[in-house]
Amino acid sequence: MMVRIICDGCGADLFESGRTTKFRLELTCEELEHNSGGMIHAVRAYPPIDRAHHFCNLNCLGDWLASR
């Protein structure tokens, strides 16, 4: 199985770094533990994003945000 990580902003391949050190940004949604204090809530919550998103840099992240 081949793993591919593509920039959600510009479409660049972010998996291979070659011989130099490179970085990528990852935007993820992390569920926080909730403390209901013994109360039960009938609330359905949806995450703000449906999956992790990857970006080359802040410019690609900004372009992606502007397009949403």
C-alpha cells in the first residue's frame, strides 16, 4: 500500500523530503474530554473538519481557509 500525503492547499506531494529536512503542517481535529459533572446532555456534536489536512506552509493553509 502506497502512502501519499498531498498539500490540501496547492496539491504538492508532501510525503518525500529527499535529502534535506523539510516540514509540513497538519491541521487535525482532536476531541477534548468532557466533564459533565454527572449530567447527561442530549447533544450531537460534529467536528469542524472531517479529516486531517496537510499543508506546505502557512500560505497554503491561508489559501485553503480562504477557499472554504
